[in-house]
Amino acid sequence: MNEWLMDIGRFIVQMSVLTLLVVVAVVVIARIKGEGRERTRLKIEELNDRLEYRRRRLTLAATEPSARKRLVKAFRRDDKSRSRSRKSPSEPRPTVWVLDFRGDIKASGVGRFAEEISSVIAAAETGDEVVVRLESAGGLVHSYGLAAAQMDRLREAGLKTIVCVDKVAASGGYLMACAADQLRAAPFAVLGSIGVVAQLPNVHRLLKRHDVDVELLTAGEYKRTLTVFGENTEEGREKFQSDLDNIHALFKRHVAERRPDLDIEAVATGEVWYGRDALDKGLIDELGTSEAYLVSRMEEARIIGVRLETRHPMGERLGMATSKAVEGAIMRVLERLDASRWEKR
């Protein structure tokens, strides 16, 4: 019996080693073949087709089983008719290009966003429009300044641009959003925050208490205004505040140029407003979600989603899959432990 168990154990170990070697070989080959290739790919999705597919599935589910075969035949006839109309359209339909921007504090997705905009500008035709589903609470001035400049490229290319805010477009996010020809937001979306903030700690007194000196050398009168370790001066504070005021003035001018009917002084207080109040203030043009707007356009236009995706090497994909599996297993265990508190004993 013991020898049989030992044979089984040796077989399992050998198979594990063999599997590991195969995985390593696949990763190495994939990495060698992937060198020099483009690491991104443009993913295109026709949202009209996706909605129609789901509608048909629900319609079939709600139909009596005896009538489903006739319904499927009707769907096929519709597909043939649609295919013929696409080959020889009586009047070409415009295209609505859909882009997404989810911003973090560094607006780290701006490079990808810029490439997506370049692709759309190159492909769009007269009468097309661009919908940007925007979600960002803002962040670094220079990062969101670049992101806003990318939005301006759509306007400069003559493309009608609709920005839809379902959750939040505040501070740098609103800096981007106001570049649109039309700005829509959900009733409880957060908008505004037209202001500038900066803060930093100062531990000079703590260091002084422990006899620690900090030498700060600069060339240029205002190379450093406020510092974390040194003693801050009133002159430095005034200069720092002056810089913030200047950035705020640039922010206000940017918004006022793109939304000339907005009372910029009334809203440039750093406050935020929810969708309904933002409409009253003139920060947005209409209330509504991005999904509702896109569905309303599907009758007369093709809705095409555009997204630039990063192509991860085989090794990274295997690693991410393993990590996701482990994370999922851990979450299931935690959920089970949490649920067990409420079980009857």
C-alpha cells in the first residue's frame, strides 16, 4: 500500500514539473515572438448590434415555446433586410463614436485617450458626432490641462461632441467636460469644483526642537516658495498663494471661453453641485444618463464604441489570471466567513 502511494506521489510530482516546464516554454516563446510587435490594439464594438441581440434574447425568453421557431425566422428575415439596406442604403446614416475616459489623480489614461481621439478624427465623416463618457474627480493641473487639450481637438476637427457624466466630472474633470458642444449629466452626478487646492506639511519646528538643521539652497528668487523641512516665510506664502490664484484665473478663463453663457464668477468658488442644481447654474445643458442618450440615437445612427487596449505578453496574462483566481478564492472564503455569522447554529 505504501509503495503504491509513493508511486502516485512520484507521478504527481513528475506531471507538475512537466506542466511547469511547458508553461515556461510557452511564456518564453510568446515573449520572443511578441518582441517588436505593437503592444496595443483598437477594439471596435457596434453598440446597436449588442442592444438588438439582447432585445431578441429577452423577446425569445418571454415568448411561448411553441411560437419561438416562427420568431427566429422573423429575426432572420429582418437580418437579411438589414443586410440589403446596408449594401445599398437610400441615405447613409451618421456615426456616433463613443469614447470613455476614467480619470485618476494623474490623468494617467490621457495617452490612450489621445490616440483614440486621433483614430476617430481620421475616420469620422461629415455629420458624425463623438460621445465621451467622462468620469473624473480631477487631479494634477498639468495632467488635466493636457486631457482638456485633447478634448479641444475634437472641436477643432469640426466634430460635434457630447460629454455624458454619469457620476462625477469635478475640477480637472470639469475642465475636460466643458469643451463639449453639449454637456449632459445624470440627476445626481457631481459637477463643478472650479478651484485650485494645494497643501503640504511643515515639520520645521519639530526638527528645530531636536536640533536638526535643514539647509535649502536655491538659484532664482522663487525657485522654492514653501518647503516641508525649512522655515517658511510670509513672502513665500504670498508667492505660493499668488501662483494658486493665477492657476485659478486660467481655469476660469478656460471654462468661460467654452461656456460663454455661464456666470463664471458665481460658480468658480470651488463648490460642487449635483446634476439638477448644476443645470440651474448653467454648468450643464441637459439631464440624462449616457445609456439613455445612446439608446435614443440608435434609431437614426450607428453607435460605435472605440477603445484602445493594451496587449499584455503571455507571461503577464498568465500571472494576472492566476492572481485573479487567487483573489477570487480569497474573496469567496471571506464572504463565506462573513455569512456564517448569520447562520443558525
